[in-house]
Amino acid sequence: MYQSHGMAFAEYSRKLTNRLQVEQEREKNYFESRQVGHEMKRLAHR
């Protein structure tokens, strides 16, 4: 948790604003990784 988001789990669980920030960042990373995956598949099936 600390390496990827810069905060300890205790801090994450204590404040709602921290949780929302981390979850928004996770969601953004998830969609970016899906886009990369789709692009790789598209290039592989040319």
C-alpha cells in the first residue's frame, strides 16, 4: 500500500478522502491497463 499509494493502510482506512483518492487512482490505472491490453491484442491480430 505504501509503495504504490504513498500511505500506510491505517491512514487509508482512517480518512474517507484518502480512500476516495486511492480508489480513483486504482480505477484510472485499471482502465489504462485495459486499454493497453486491448491495443496489444489489436496489434497481435493484424
